[in-house]
Amino acid sequence: MQYRFILACIACAHAFAGASALAPRSSEKFLPGGLVAHVVQLEPVSNGNILHKSSHTPKTIEHEVARAELSHMWLRLLVCGVIVGCIFGMMGGGGALITKPMLYYIFHIQPFKMTIFTCYAILAPLSLFGVGLGQYKQCVVWADVARLFLCTSLVGTTLGAQIAQYVPDHVQLVLFALLILAVASYMWSKALAADKATTTKKESSLASAESSPPGFRDDWVYIATTATFIGVLTGMLGVGGGFMLTPLLCHIGHKMDTAVSTTLAVIFLNSVVGMAWYSHLFAMSIAPSDVTTVVSFVVIGCLGILASGHIASLMSSGLRQKIYASLLVAIGVGMVAVELIVA
């Protein structure tokens, strides 16, 4: 009995000695026979304060995550806006082929019809800014803008928007990816043909004869048909049409500076008409959360257009076409892989 008392005293001494390093948290347990036992759960203590498992509260963590996401978003906007603006200024179009994949996959503006509508909202002010620069240099041929507006915007874009009502979003997305690959292959073949044409005068004359067949300048039936087809693509898939309009204008006698500025004017009209139809047919509008993305895209893209003149002077036309075509190949293959293989 005496030994049991001594052992109990030693146990109590150990318990009080450990209390300075552990913080108690007690709870009651009912034992058989109606006895109540106080169960003590011990947690480590440092300098008299209970140590927390994490030094960050949930609100602090959420704030840091939001701040990191905001900084990443601005970085994405800066890079994407400069790329789109430079392509717009150097190629006289083709910005929509790059903008929509960025909006869909990077900024997650979905479904694809909403991506198209948002792209219209970006293309319209961007192209209008380019038109202003072109008009300042007196490079806009308004007579051709009016002719192409009738065929491309009023007829073609309207027809394409009506067709889009019966095409599912996923089908639109896959068709757009295939269009990107088709444009990329055309740009590559055109760049390679230009390289071969510069080797000999004979090849150069053949290329000139193929690109400007006799009577093409006056073949307005062919021009009207092509312009209407471009408008259908604009209304159905949301392209601006510059990748086809600029070569078309060059074929009918424009120089590159007037072709680019005139094309931008037509793209502006196409975008306005397409945005009006999508708003009417699909009841779409820019979400408040996407306003910052659209405005930032436009502002940064305008800066890219201003910088594109200097960048274009450092590269030949063939090199610009190859870079643009390579970018389209990468985007098109990636979209097809994601939508057809992975999905």
C-alpha cells in the first residue's frame, strides 16, 4: 500500500512538470458505473502560446491566391495583347485567328459562341484604331470598303450568323481549328512560293502571272463571291477575314499599305455587324467580369499596332508569313488534339 502511494505521487509530479510544455484541452467521458473521467488532450506550447498548425488564416491564404492570380492575369493580358496587336498591324488581319484561342483556353471565356462575341468586341475597336492610322496616312480606299461591306458584312456575315444558330459550339470550335490549319498551310505555301520566285526572273514572272491573271481586276463576280464567303466565315466562326481580304485587295491592284488599311475598315464593319447579330440571336453581352479583359486587350493591342511598324521593318514579308503560319500551326494542332483526341 505504501509503494502504491509513492508511485502515485511520482506520477502526479511528472504530470505537473509536463504542464509547462503542453496546453491542456479537457473533455468528459462517462465510464462504466457512472464514473466521469476528465480526458486531457495536450498540444505543444511555445512561450506560453499554443502553436498553430499554420501561420496563415483561410482569409489570408485566399487573399494571397487572389493577388497571385491577378498578377498572372495581367501578365497574360500583356503578352497576348501585344501578340494580337503586332499581328494585326503587320499582317493586316489574322488577329481573330489568334485571339479566340487565347480567350477560350487562357481566359476561359466559354462557350465558343461567347468567345466569338467577345472577340468581336475586341476586334472592332482594334481595327478602328488601325483605320484611324491608315486614314491619317491616306491609305484607306473607301470605295472598295463600301463594295466589300455590301458583300462581306451585310450579306455574308448575316448569312453566317444565321447558320451559326444550327451549329453546336463544339462543332464550331473544331471547324475553327481546321480553318486555322488550312490558313497556316496556305500561308506556308505562299511564303515558299515567294522564296522560289526570287531565285530567278523566270520564276518571278510565273508567280506574278499566277497571282494576277488577266481580267481578274475587273472580275467583280469572282470578287463578290469571295467577299461573301469571307463574310459567312465571319458570321459563323467569328473570323475577321483579314487573312483573305488583304490578298484579295492586293490582287485587284492595291499596294500593301492601302490593302492593310482598307482591310481593317472592312474588319471593323464585319465585327460590328457580327456582334449585333450574335447579341440579337443568342442574347449575348459582355459579362462584367470580362470587361477588364476586353478593355485591356484593346489598349495593349493598340500599343502592339503602334509597335508593329518598327517590328515589320526588321523582317521581310516572307519571314513574317512563316512566323505567323508557324504560330497558326501550333495553335491549330493544339486545338485539334484537345478537342478530338483528349476529349
